[in-house]
Amino acid sequence: MIRFEHVSKRYSAGHEALAELSFELGAGEMAFVTGHSGAGKSTLLKLVALVERPTRGQVLVNGQNLGQVRRRRIPQLRRGIGMVFQDHRLLMDRSVFDNVALPLVIAGARREETAKRVRAALDKVGLLRREHEAPVTLSTGEQQRVGIARAIVVKPPVLIADEPTGNLDPQLSAEIMALFGEFQQVGTTVLIASHDLPLIKRLGKRVLVLDHGRLIDDYRPQR
């Protein structure tokens, strides 16, 4: 579902963020990417989402070679990738419902279908009763849940998250990670960048370890 083949990424200033990175994540698999600050975690996710393109090598997502995707087709490709960010990136002048509905509105979904999917997504993250409220009235953890609902409302086969628990306390972090685990159980491929090693260890999932852009470990828990 996600495959990197000898991928390197060098920015214009000369910094090499990733070097000869190769791994494959299957359909319905959940994995973490970890490493020191600047190890290349965020760059890796940006390549999956076609925010950036590799300098060398190939990135394949949902069977599509991203190097062959033209600029005008990028929005269409991103509909198959749910993205969750540490800073939520919510529209504070819109309701919780409208924030979650945004990907469906962009995709041109019918109003009835949009309402059905948005409420199902909000119910999944435990915020159905807050649909008419403004995000500013929610706690940080609840705002993160809105971001997750927005990411999964289109039922994407791939879900990526960049430090989704970075601003949360340990209990909330565990709850958010449990949500990601539930999405994996219904067949979603989940890839999360995180530096929270104790939490990652407790979850017992696959862990890709980066060091200065290179993959130095690919830990797979014993079944």
C-alpha cells in the first residue's frame, strides 16, 4: 500500500533529509516512524502525501507511482490519503461539522451523503454531540479528534499522521493512538510519525527508526 524504493530527498539548500530509504507497508498494516528531531520523519510523510517529491527513487501509494502523477492530479490522489497534523489545522470560523465536511465538499459529495458521513465520523471519535460548536470551544484533545474525523470522513485506504499526540498528555495520547488502532482493524493502512517512544513500545506495532535520513532499524513485533 505504501512502498519506498531507494528514496532520497535533498532540498535546494543542500540538506539531504532522506537517503536510500526502502520499506513497504502492506494494506491494513500500522507502523510508526521515529527518530531524533530532523531525522526525516516529516519529510517521509510529505512524500507520501505528494507535498514533496523525491530527488531519487520511487514512492508508490495505493499502487500509484507518485513520480508519474501530474500536478493537476495531486488533489485527486490525496482523496485516498487521510492526513492528521499535530496543530490540527482547523478552520476556527467554521463549526465542527463544517470542518469535518470540508473534504467531502471539495470532492463534490451530495449534501445528504455528506451529512451521513460527517456524523458517522464524529460518532467514531466521540464528538457527535459537539457538531454545531466552534473548534475554539473544544479542548486540545477534542480538536485533535476533529482533525482525525476530517481525515477519515472520505474513508481513505491510507491514513498518515505527523506527531498527532505531541501536544497531549499521556492519557489523551493513549486514547488517540487507540483510535488509530481501530482504523487499522477495519483495513486502513496507518503510518504515524512520533517521538513518543514509551507509548510506541506499549502499542506493540512495527517501528521504522530513522537516523539522519537513513533507515537504521525496522522493528517488527513477534506475533
